[in-house]
Amino acid sequence: MISRCLIVFLCILVSSLSAEIVEHPFPEQLEWSGQWIGLDVERDAEYAPPVYLAKTFKVEGAIKEAIFYVSGLGIFDPYLNGERITESWFSPGWTDYNKRVYYRAFDLSDSVQQGDNVLGAILADGWYSGHIGWTKFKRNHYGTKPRFNGVLVLEMTDGTQQVVSTDDTWQGRTGPQAYASFLRGERYDARLDSTAWSVEENAGSAWRSVDTGSEMTPLIQPHPSPRIITFAELPALSVDMREAGHHIFDFGQNFAGVVRLNLANTKAGQEIKIRYAERLKDDGEMYVENLRSAEATDYYICKGGASESWTPRFTFHGFQYVEVSGVTEAPDLGLVTGLAISNDTRKVYAFESDHPLLNQLVSNIYWTQRANFISIPTDCPQRDERLGWTGDAQAFVGTAAYICDVRQFFNKWLTDLRDSQFENGQIPMVAPAKVVNRPGGPGWSDAMTIVPWELYERYGDRSILEDNYEAMRKYVDFLVTQSRPGLLPPEKFHSFGDWLNHKADTPRDVIYQSYFAYSASLVARSAEVLQRPEDVVKYTQLAEAVRASFVEAHVDSEGKIYGKNNKGKRAGDTQTCYVMAIAFDLLQGEALAQAKLHLVRKLEERDGLLSTGFLGTRDLLHALSLSGRDDLAYGLLLEQRYPSWLFPVTHGATSIWERWDGWTPERGFQAISMNSFSHYAYGAVYEWMVQRVGGIYPTASGFTEYTIAPVLPPDIRDENAMLKQVSFSFDSPVGLIRSEWKQIDGDTVDFVVEAPAAGQGVFRVDVPTAARIEIDGEPAAIVDDVYTQPLVAGVNRFRLVYD
Ligand code: BGC
């Protein structure tokens, strides 16, 4: 029997409890008693309504503690007595549901009341059975029966315990949402969210016993990753009232999330339609073609009244603009509020300079990271894709960890990555492995070695390597077994190449062996950390052997790097060839010296412009620094011509574009088949900025030892220098590190660096012969044109004075 409380639960849908997620492992002495429950309602390709699940229970006696443990196959919002328990989104997130699913725990000690209570959940398809990937309306990737699973454990003050679990005594029904899908959007009829929820008024017809049992039996484990939150609310900055009765709002920022509608004077049954877009077309209309089959449209059917408000809960979109139609009054800016969502990864960076375009670039990197860190690191948040592309993740992880604290977020994804590893050790294109469960190939599959290693270096947490070592080793062993004699690539293998390069295709075999050698070397380094001496020897030798094979196969007598293109013809000599060879340490002696010169030559051939794609771009500036050409790296960083990082910024970008030419004045938008304006891969440049411009990098894992070695731009003495002032801060694992420099005048540059109490930092800067370092007006000792100084905790000041 469903009691009055249930009616209350159903009536007050908009408020939410203050219950917070608690780090509460499920009690060891208890068995997880929750059953998988759902409601097997009619579904077709387009229509699958979220369902409401509820159970009344009685409490008598004083409660000491009440913890609600919840999990699901699908996504859900948990409720108690008509109030949503949490503001966080899309629990329990995306995993390989065949293998594992996570639970979260909520402390309801202050919310459970004496007498009747109603526990509940709204359950939607999410990643489990909703639309994901690009096949129009392809859904049910894991199953057709979303499920919820929960256990409420009540500890009473008298020492007794009461447990309320999901089981066949729960009741279910559909509600105001006709459907809710990540790609399609959400349709909500508010007329159904009040009286229609009353069991009495509907003569109980809508409620029935839930269906139990699940299509799979995953492990239920504590959630390792931070929850997904609304991390920012954005007001609309402007509205364009279009003639046709639709209004386009601009939030001034590309982000992922939804909008909250704030309506006034509505009529019952009035339909409000919200469309989402990243850009506008020349005619001012929404550019939605790049969303491909993602409909990305929400509908709200009004209840009618003086005011009403609605926020979709089971979908999200990637956008800067929304188009609202169906309002009768001229809208004001308050009609919509943008809710930007992302995993709760703490922001650890601050950047400012006197170069507004550069400031905007870094802001774009931050926003693109947040927009794509929603349960897993995705390629993009807007079109019918949103997958955990391995190549994108490995290219960006180094930057991501300088922007936010992503340790737990990526740790969780590494579990997804291991879960996706093929029997033979190969790693797929995406993790969780859905939609394209195929070998990733060089630069993509290598996420398996690169991501754990980068995280270990940044956070100094050995357990990251412990957890992943077997998978890393297995992947590299797989590369060995599939090689041709001489550690050459197999005859056939998949490769995306240097994806989205600018007319400079790097041969697949060159990429293959570069990444092979690099991955082998990372396994060797990991083995060293984990004290596995035999493996250190084995993988060090392997890395050396692959390097030797690389040199023999690809480096000619002039040090030029060639391989074979897809037609089997000799090709190569691209910027990316040399970037990989230098950054992955593939060459030595004369060959290395030549590669550095060739990289410079390749830039000159392009009139100083880059030609790299996803793989080459990550390390392009690092490779130039390693070549002693920071001047060229600065040139590329501050370049505004196409292709460059600042080119999109000069055209109003508020995020990182998938392609160098997502939009150009000459050609307009790129092909709609692939034109995301929120793809982080090219944002990987921030790592170089922090490490060279700010000079902050670890010399021991986890920043227990670190260096601050800023490198000044070549024209720093000019009055019109391109960059005269920067400030970087980074909240590292040992505390806040800050690095600033500023040109005071043509003869003076001031450095201010801040060191935390923990960790051992060293400041280092090159000092030209005709210059000196002063501390409090006193000259300091310079050795071999370098000034080096261990840092004391707090603020340290140095002045570079040119004679
Ligand atoms: C994705 C990428 C991904 C690529 C593979 C695209 O569709 O958006 O970012 O890495 O496919 O080449």
C-alpha cells in the first residue's frame, strides 16, 4: 500500500535535501541486500520514459545514523520524502556495466523522520540503455532494462538496526518525462507532476509492482571518482529576439550542461522548446548541423501559472547558445540560466598575462576540459559521439592535471580502460568499450601506458602504477607479439595517424614504432618505481631495440625520417616525425642533432606555422624547447595566423576546437560530419606553458622535488615585447606553487616565485653574459650563465638586470 507520504514525495519534485555524499563504505558485516528493480515499460527506438520507483517504510525510535547506499544500471536521482537527496548528476556514471557498477552513500540521518517515510528514485536510461555514439537512435548498448539498487541502513540509538532495500515490494510508474536521453534531450510535461502523481486521484492505476532482476550482475563497488556537479551557473549575456518567435540567448561561453527555465505567466499545456548550439550561422540562426543525429532539444509543457521553473535532469548538451521558442511574452535575460556540469575536480590553476588572447586561450582550455570531464574523459560533449577516446585522453592528461585535480577522475577511467583491454593485451579506441570496440592503434592504445605514468609523475602515488602495471606490461607485450621480425610493425594494423594534422600526414609505421618505443620505456620506468629489476632490464632493452629498429627503418643518412604511406610509397619528413623522435627520446648523437634541425626546417617550410595533428601537437613545443628553440615555441604559441592556437581565439572561440579550421573567414564552417567546438586535444599546449613559460615542473614524482625555471620570450627586452608579464599558480600535491615574471623595463625583469612549505623547490634561470641576478639589490653568483637557487617556503624574489 502506498501511503500519503508517497503523494508528498511525488508532489514536491523541485526541492532537494541537503544530504551530502559521504565516504561511507558499505558495512562489512552486512550483505548488499538490494535487488535490482525497475519498471519494464514499453520502449521503442525513440521513446523510453524514465520511471519513478518508491517504497514506504516506517521508523519508530531514535535514529543514530541513516546511510542510503545507491547504485543503478542507468542513471538516477534518489529521493526521500519527496525531496531529491542530491544535486549531483547522472549517478552512478558510466562503467562497463557487465563488469562493475559503483555505489554512492548519502547520509540521511537528519532527514529520515519518525513514522512514515518514502524512499524513491527516478531512473532514466543514461549510458546503460540510452542513445550513445553516432548511430542515429541506436540505444540499448548494455541492455533494455534500466535498474536501480539501493540499501538504506538505519542504526538506532538503542543499538538495533533497520535495513530498507530495493525489492519486489517497491512500486513504480512513469511520470512527467516522456523521454530523457543524452543525445535527444528531455521532454517533461509539468501537468503530470502534481495531482497526477496522487495515487488516490488516479485510483492507483498508474502504480504497480516493480520488475526485479537485472540483465547483468556487475560487481557493486564504492565510487572512486568525484561526483558530477553543477560547477558554475551562467547568466545569459544577450538575447536576440528573432522574428519567427524564437529567441536566441548567448551565454558567452561554450560549456556542457543544461539550462534552468524560469517562466512567468504561463498557460497550462503551453509548450516551450529549447535547442542548443555551439555557434551561430551568418544569418544569426543556430548552427546545429555539427550535432549530427543528436537532436539536443528539450521540451517543457507548462503547468500554467504566475511562475514556474524547470531544469532537465537526465540529459546534457554542449553549447554556448540556446534558442527558446514557445514563450508568449518578450523574454528577458533571466528566462534561462546556464548550468555548467562536470565532475567535481578541484581547479588547481590560475593564469594571467598581459596578452588577452593568451588569457582567453587558457580559459578555453579550462572550459573544454570541464565540458568533457563528465563521468569519463570524452572527445566532445555536443554531437552524437561523446565517447572515451583513448588518444584524446593520453594527449591531454598532462595538461588536465595542471588545470584540475584529476587524480581520482582518471584513476576511475583507468579502471574503465583496463576493463576494456582485449584478451590479447590490445587496447581499444574508446573506454568504456562501446560503439567502436576495436583496436585503438598507435597513439590511442598507448593511453594504457601514458595515462598511468603521467598521473604517477604528477601525484607521486605509487598505487596508480601498482594498479595498472599488469595492463601496461600486457599491452606492450602484445605489441611485441604482433611485430614482424626486427620489431617492425605488423603488415596490417589500424592507425588514425596524426589525426587532423594540417596537410602533413605522418606515416603510420613511423607513428607505430615511435609509440611502441615510448610505451616500452614507460613500462621500464614503472618497473623501476615498483622495484621489479628483471622487468626493468627487459623493457629497457626492448625500448632500446625498438629505437634501434626505428632508426634503421626510418632515419636516412641526412637524419630525415621517412616511412611508408597508405599506398606503400615512401613518405614522411613531417613536423610530427621529428616531434615524436625528439620528445620520445628515440635518437642519439648526430641523428638527434639532425632531427632538431629538420624540425626547424619543417617549420620554416610552412612559414613558421605548425602542421601537427592530435599526436604531434601535444609535444611540438616541448620538442622545440628540447631543440634549444624556445624562441620558435614562443612564436608558435603567440601565432595568430591559421593554423595556430590563437587563430580560433581571434574569431571569438570560448573553447578549444576539434579542428584548426573549425571555422575560417574564407570558408566558413568545416564539414558538418566532424566539427566540434569542444575538443580538448589541442589544448594540450598548456602543459608546455606551465613548464616552460612558468617553468614549473616536477623533478621527483608528486612534486616532492620540483624546479621553477621560467624561460623568457626572445624579445623580452623590447618595449613592444609580445608577452611582458605572466603569472602561473599551480596547487600541486605539496601545496601552492606560483611563478611570475614581469618586464619592468628593457633592462629589468622581475621574478616572483612562491614555494609551499612541503617539497623542495629550486629556482633556475638562464642569465646572459651581459646580465646579472640581483636579490635585494645585491648581485648573486652565476655559474655557467645559469642562476640556481633552492627556494625557501613563501615568496622569493629575483631581479634579472641586463647591463
Ligand atoms: C573523435 C576523436 C577521436 C577520433 C579518432 C573522432 O570522431 O571525435 O576525437 O580521437 O575520432 O580518430
